[in-house]
Amino acid sequence: MKKLYQMSAVELGRQIRTGELIVKEAVDSCLERINEAEPHLHAFLARNEKGLEERICEVEEGIRKGRYHGPLAGVPAAVKDNICTRGIPTTCASKMLEHFVPSFDAEAVRRMEDAGMILLGKTNMDEFAMGSTTETSYFQTTVNPWNREHVPGGSSGGSCAAVAAGEVPAALGSDTGGSIRQPASYCGVCGLKPTYGRVSRYGLIAYASSLDQIGPVGKTAADCAALFEVIAGKDEKDSTSSGKPFEATQELISGGLQGMRIGVPEELLGEGTQEEVRNAVWKGAQMMKEGGARVEFFSLGLTDYLIPAYYIIACAEASSNLERFDGVKYGYRSPEASELHEMYRKSRQEGFGSEVKRRILLGSFVLSSGYYDAYYLKALKAKALIKKEFDRVFERYDCILAPAAPATAPKLGTSLSDPLKMYLSDIDTVAVNLCGLPAVSVPCGLDREGLPIGMQVIGNCFREKEILRTAAAYEALRGEFPMAQLQ
């Protein structure tokens, strides 16, 4: 029999609805697991302790009266620390915002509360979401629950590690260039990056506004579908959010593979992809074919331009978005400054970490006079061509199947010494953000060291149903994936 911390979010919600569990039991189980795991894992930056007992009572009463009736009512969850939470520190894992406590909730958090979910705390991340390992956090380094000598991925490494270790059954992350899908792959959980605009970005502290998207992390595709249903929808406070309707949880994951047309890009399984990753994705494709899908290999053009276009655009937008942190309005202010310009310089110099500074400098450079046309404008043109290439591909296929990362989780301390190598590890994920597409990472195997391998299912804009249906059908064929044992 499963322990409570081993249950998926949907399983836990079902038992709460049927009365087999009360909300307090579910919350206490998570808190017990957090206390057990955190000394080793370091996934949480802040815990929501104030008013928790009152919230539990309010949710239990709401469930009894039918006010909270969705599949995740009463289910505990965590939120990445760049998503604003009223009365709880939201630091972006940075010195710059170390003492920032928002006076409002992000729209996605508000919708979770309205669905009867219970927020247990904020999870660690790369500083301002800039990194692929969660090692650039100002406060602490989160480790991979499968093997504590390895990274959990990033930048949503805290959320994915917390779900993988059973600290919470579901969490929110944000994805700018793979920051949900890559750590989900490294940690052996399921992570969904929705279509750009599906989920309001109100209350998400921006890295790159045209690429950022909040999304769910869970143990299964059904968990991601259920949390997606909670947080998706039009928000008048976010002009980029879409009011396009979407299906309910059960509809999102039903239908199976029969008749699905799935394409596998040869370039993303070629040179640079770890052999074990390639074999695991190939095996997953074969299982889908046996399950009734039509699976074909094809050539995806313009892959050489993915990383340059992404990092030029992302860093340009980051340099603009992070301009607001100047020591005047809020955030860190250097105590050493004696005049205004020195305050700007010292506050930013002392308040930002090295990776954030690197990306601000790169972004400022490509936006500067004389280089704007040579770099930034060309990157935007490349982005448009990449989107056209994906439009062409989706005329033939319902979904694209690819690795979520070219290799399994690297060891701690091996990535930051070579930033270029770290940037190149995003090759499998950045196209989705450049084109605003939805994609879900689902575990598909383990390497020889016992580290998880993730397979990515990519769909056309607003076609979350196709990718979640495919992921859920694959999970049924694969069988239940093992859970991390905090080794």
C-alpha cells in the first residue's frame, strides 16, 4: 500500500473527495516528509506556516459544503520563488530581493487558492531563473533526490526536486527556455510548459517576457493536466493571456494513441545526445507505435539557430526587465554608496550574482547602438523562421517526440565552470519557448547510474490535449515510474 507522500496529486485529491482522507492528514504527511527530506534536499526557501491551520479548516469546510469540488481540492502544493505570494517572501533566490514580501498573489496562485489547494511554501531556483542547475541560487544549492551528488536541473529545480522526493504532490514552476521540462527530466517527474498566454504571467517576476510561462509539475500527466486546468484561463491583468477555452482534466488525458501522428526529429537525437537518452526516447517511440500511433522520423531545419536566437532574445529582455532593480524603489541597496550613480552601480554589482550579470551584459550589448541590427534583429528574424518551420511540421504531425535534455543530470559543480556548455544543454527545449508552443516532459527510463531520463512531447499552439493525451497513454504503456529514494 502506498504511503501518502508517494501518491500523485490526483490520487490524493480523489481520496480527500471520497472521505478516505481529511485535508489535515494530507498536509501533515507532506510536512513530515519535508522535515525528513529538507536537511538533505534543500528544495524549499520559505514555508507557509502562518495561518496554515486556519486554511486547512477553511478548505475542509469548503469541501463539505461543495465550494471546493475540483480534482485537486485539499491537495498541498509548492510554488517557485519567482511567483508572487502575498505575505510570503518572494526572493527569486537572489540577494537583490532577499527581503521582498509581496502584498498580492500571482494570478496562478490565486486560482490555486480558489480551487482549494493549500500552499506549503516557496521552492528554490536559479537566481532570477537564470541557470540550468539551481546552483546559481544566492541562498542554497538544491540536490537531485535520485542522487545527491547531482543537480536537479533548473531553473525550477526546487519545485521538481520537491515533487520527486514526495515533499509535495504538485508544484508550480516557470519555463523560459526549458526551466520546467529539463529539471522534470532530471528528477523523474512530469512537467508541462503550456502554450504562451494560456496561464497568466501576472505576479511572475519576469526574466524574458516574450518567453516566460508558468506551468505545473506533478508525478504524472494527469497531475499536470489537473493543475493546468486550475491555473489556465484569461486574466484581464495580463494582456498576453488567452481566453481560448480548454478541456477539463479527464478530457485532456483521454483518447489514447490510436491514430496519433507523431514525428521524431533526427537532429535532436543525433550528435551531442547521450546514447542512453537516445535509446530511451527511441524505446518510448516504439512503445507508442505499438500502442497505435504512427511514428516517423523527420528532419527539423534551423536547429543550428535555436541556441543563438534564444540566448540573444532572452538576455536582451532580461537586461531590460532587470533594469528596475536599481536600489531606489525596492530590493537591495548598497550601504557603501555616497551618491546616486554610485548607489546604482554598487547596488547592482553587489545585489546580482555572476550568472545574472553575465546575461545582463550580453543583453545590453546586443541591444546597444551598432549591434542591435547585427544581433538582436537577426535573432528575431531567426525566431520567425523557426516558427514557420514548426508550422510546416505540424501540418504533418499531431505531436513531436524528443529528448527533454541531451543528457542526464550532471554532477554538482561541473556546469557553472563552463557557461557555454550549460547554454548548449538547452538545445532540446528552447524552440518551444521561441515559438510559444506547449510541451510536456515525461520520464521514460533510467541511465546506468540510476538517474532519470525525460522524453518531451511537443504540440502545436493551444493543443495541450494532444500532448497530455499522448503522455498519459505512454505512461499507461510504460507502467508506474519508480520514485526517488533520496540517495
